[in-house]
Amino acid sequence: MNPRLSALRICLAYLVAACLWTVLSDQLLQLILDESALMPWLTGKKYLFIAVTSLLLFLLLKRQFGHQQRTYAALEESEQRLNRALDAVEDGIWEWDLSNDQVFYSPGYAHLIGVPYCQMGTQIGQWYERLHPDDRESTLATYQDHLQGRSAQFECTYRLRHSDGGYRWIHTRGRVSRDGHGEPTRMTGTSRDVTRQRQTDDHLRQAAAVFEATQEGLLVADVHGKILHINPSFQRITGYSADEVLGRNPSVLKSGLQDDGFYQRMWQALKSDGVWCGEIWNRRKSGEVYPQWQHICAVHDEKGKLTHYVAVFSDLSSIKRSQRELDFLAHHDPLTGLPNRLLLLERIEQALARGERDKSGGALLLLDLDHFKHINDSLGHSTGDLLVKAVAERLRGLLDEHSSLARLGGDEFAVILENRLPQHVSSLAQRLLDAMDAPFEVAGQPIYISASLGVSLYPDDARDVDHLLQHADAALFQAKASGRSLYAFYTPELTARARAHVQVEAALRQALENDELRVYYQPVHDLASGRVVGVESLVRWQHPERGLVPPGEFIPVAEACGLIAAIDTWVLDQACRQMRAWLDQGVLLEFVAVNLSSRVFCREGLEDRVARALRESDLAPQHLVLEVTESAIMQNVDQSVALMQRLRALGVHLAIDDFGTGYSSLMRLKRMPVQKLKIDQGFVAGLPGDTEDAAIACAIIALARSMGLKVVAEGIERPDQAAFLLSHACDFGQGYWYGRPQPASELPWCATAQNVDESV
């Protein structure tokens, strides 16, 4: 209703009524009354009109004000309901006046972005500033589409900065209002925080991706056990497609290997704990029975009511197969398929237990191939592996069910014999060695090889695994030391010898740390003039309790345990420094000789160590002679010749020690860049009476002369030996006749000189 029209109608009605009353009431009174009585009635009529109209106006205004009051009350109640509704909803409500860019925000919108409602402005700019930079372009594009009528409503999701500095995902819906000309005037809408919902959706998508992509099989069943969902891995593992299992019970996968009690315990665990996991055997569609590791979980709703079962399982077939393979590899040698050391120890322990229970005896045999390293070095490791396999096959064919063959590694085998007397053990040991006499056909070529064998009896020699192995190893060592291609039984003396070896090794390590080693020097004389031309450096061990330890007692131990390299390097350094000191003192010596063990000679970097010793001592290389045994050179001739050429390039001199005791040939000898040959003292000891020693000594001297080499004889103890060697043109000699090895300070030309060991 238009208020102006209503007011106009009332005024017109009042005007008409007043005019009619004025005209008609005057005429009526004139007709009724005379002139004398007319005047009071006219006055009364006026007041009556005022009273009546006032009453009518009061009634009209009362009605109007009552209606207005009811309207205002209704509006106020409606507004209160609207405010309560706005306060109750979490959504933010906004209205944007497009004409002046003023925005109305509801309290819910203020809560949405974490700002007190009293601080909310009306400018659209604050919304734009809070909009994530990556979402601005797409959000504004969506707004323009709706504003220009290309979309029915404005709807998009974007990130808005919260007052805590983080961003919230906001979903907004809005619609524009237009005027009569179709121009947009305002936009009204709602905004909702969907951050948690979006996170939930992300989690659901991730869970769905895991469900589809995981390598484990997954199935979801209802409370009645009907399969509702499966993943692709379920189909891959079981062979069943979705159409074949959906709606069916998982019992279709049963293998029948588990009894009813197994499944009763499974369901009992699900009811009491809500979860069950364990190994189970199921059947594929193809009929193959296979192991699974399965995890079943009961799913409940928010009220605790059971709704679903979820089963996750993995195929254990490959793992079981790998476990069997690993178990085999853990207990067997991969090359020969024989039991390895680990399985051998278990079988020895079982054999000892059976022997103790049955009051019977047996033996452990350790067999090692002789000179197997030469096979690897000359023919290659692949040929060596083939030979080991061939040996294993031959040995296996000689043993019965009461024997167990194992490979300990490399070229070493072990045999456990049960319920055997010593004479039976001895007979089998010889048969095993005799079996090595026939050649092995390897890679199309025959290979001859022998073996050595050590025997330890139980319970006579040992009653436990460790001692039985130690005693068999000691016997094997004795067999090798006795000439190889032999077998030897364990004796207590072997253990004593091995124990002494360990004790010497421990003491020798301490000797290196405590500086107990000494260098002694033995003069080398020119046999023709009798003049001292050089010295040979020899290592000695000055033990704090035992005194001077013989070299024959600790040098083999040092070679066996690897300490010889450190000892040789130390002797080399000391000898070079001492020679430099003598030369500085005016002593007329031509050389100092240093022995190189076979272990050091075959190692890489020898020429570097020699060059460093010369450089640090400032000794000219021609004053240093390196002595190498013939046997060390012959271990690998080509490698040895190459190393000797590198050493010769440094300028040092080379000598072959103990010449005549090895296996060198003239063809190989002429390739070696050496300057001296040393006649072993074993050939000198019988001179001049022993005709064989004399013939060998003369042959070595003649050979050296023909090749332009100098000859040094060692071990000269009598003047007749020196005279014989001189008469046959031997160049140099050394031995007790000329002087024993002594410390540098006790040599004749150094009686008053200071020992280099003390000055360096």
C-alpha cells in the first residue's frame, strides 16, 4: 500500500464530509428553527462537528497505529529470527553493493577468517588481499563469467588467508541482482570453510589410490561375510575376477589345509580384539595352494556397531621360495653344492653327540689341495673353480652314507666319518689321496694335482667341535710340512707347536710396538783382497725377558701372520740410514744388502717403499742391494721380472739369495735384471771335501761368470772353504770365519762411532 495515496484518500473523504456537513446542516437548521433560536444551534453544530471528527480521527489513528505496531513487532521478530539464524550457521553470508563496492559481512563470515566482527570493514579490497595469489586469476574469471551472464550463479573454491597466517579452503556461492535495465546492482552469497572436507576428500582419494595400486590383495566384506569390494592385486594373486567373487563368501579361497579349529580361533580373535593376522594357506582359481600373510580387521561405525571386515593379504610364495634358497645358500657352498662350514659345524656337533650316546668313535678329515694357487695364477680362477667342482665330485663318489663331505672354502674340504676305527680312517684317507693321482679333465685339458690331509679322531683327540677342528687343522699343517701328498694324524705335539706359534705372534706384535727389534750387520769380504766391501743387514729380536730370540723362531711366524711386511720395511729404513751414516763417517763400504721376504716381494708398491727409504735417508741407490730368494721369484716369474726391472730402474742392485735351492731355469734366469748370485750355505758347508757340494758351487760360479754376474758365498766358517771358493773365482764371501752378525756399534770400523739406531 502506498502511504501517500492512503493519506490523500483520507483527506479527500474528510473534505467531502466536512463540506456536506457544513452546507446541509445549515439548511436543515434554517428549515427547522426560526431566526431567534438559530444562533445557539449553529454554535453547537460547530462544536459537534469538531467532536465527531475528532472521535473519527482518533479511531482511525488508533487503528492505523495498532496495525503499524503489529507490523513493527512482526518485523522485529523476523529480524531476530534472521539474526539467530545467521549466528547459528557456520557459513559466512555477504552482500556486495556493486555500485559503491561496499560489502556487508555476517558474523559467520568474520568467524570464517578469524577476525572479530567489530573489525570487519565494508571494503571489497580486504577480501582481495586475503585471496591466495595462485587462486586470484581463476576466481576473478569465474566472477566475471557470472557477472556477464555466462553462468547462472557464481560458484568457486579458493584459498583465503586466515588471521593465524594460514590459508583456508573456502567454497562460495552467490547470485547477482539486476535492475530493470539488466545492469548488475548487487551480489549476495554464502561462503563455507571446506578445508576439513577437502582434506577428507584428499585422504579418500589417496586411500582409493592405495586400494587400487597396492601390491597386497584387498577385500572388503559385510557383516555377513559377503565380499563387497576387491582391488586389482586381489585378482592378480588369486586369479579370480570381481564378477566371480563379489557377493560370495571368502571361503571360496580356502585350501582345506587348515582345520575348523584354526578358523574358530581366527573368528574368536576378531570378536574379542577386532583384528587377526597370521599365515594362512589359500587356493588360487587355478587350484594352486599357496601361503598368504593375512591381516583382517573389523570395522565399526561411530556407535560401535560392526559394519564391515577388511582383509589385506600378501602372497608369500616367492618369500618362501627365497627362504628355502637362502637357507640352502646359508648352509651350502654355492660352487659345489656341498655343505659349507656352518652346516659342517652342526653335523660335527651331531656326530659327537651320537658318538657319545652310542659309545662309538669317528674322525674329522681336512683335505687341502697342494699348490692350488699355481692353478689359479696360471690358468685363471674360472679354471680353478671347475677343478674344485671336479675334485668335489670325485671325493663324493668315494664316500658312503656314514660319511659327510663339506667344502670349507677355497681348496679345502672336510669329511666327517662316524662309527669308524682308526685303521678304517687311515684306509679311507689314503684312498682319498690316491684318488687325486688320476688327472682331472677341466676345460678340455688334463690337470694333475695332489692333496694333503689331516685327521683328528673323536673322542680320543677331542670331545667338542672347536678342538676337533683345531686338531685336524694342526694335522693338516703337519702333512704339508712333511712334504705334501700325505696324510697325518693329530698328535699333542702339534697343538703345542701351534700354541707356541700364537704366543710368539702376540709377543712379536708387542715387539714392534715396544721397539724391541734390532738390526745386526754381517760383513761381506772380497775373497781376493780380504777387504770388507759391504754388509748384510739381518733382523734380530731383543726380548726383554728371553734375550736374543733366534730368527728361525720368529721369522716364519712373522711370514705366516703378515707382520713380515712391517719388519722388512723397518729393516730397509734402518739399513739405508746406517749406510748413509757410515759413508758420512768416511767408512769405505760399497753396499748394504737387505733381504726381502717372499710375502713383501709379491706385494704392490714395493718400489715406492724402496724409493722412499732412499729419499728419506739420502742414500744413493747404487749402495743398496736387495736380496730375493729364488723361490719367491719363481712364484710368479713374469710378475717378478717386471717388479725387478722397476727396482733396477731405481738404480739399486739385485741379488738372488739361496741360489740353487729353487726351480729356476737358465731361460728364466737370463731375463732377470740381477747383478749377483748367492750360493746357499748348504752348499758351502761341505766344501771342499764333499764332491757334490763342490760341483754345485763350481757350477754356480761358472754360470754367474758366463752371465756377467758376481757371486757371493754365504756360511763360510773355515779358511779352507774360503780358499776353495777363491781358487774357483768366487767374488765375495761372508760367514763366521769373517765375522758374526753384530750391532753396528760393534763392527771394527765403528768401535768409536755411534749406532744409527741411537742417533736416528
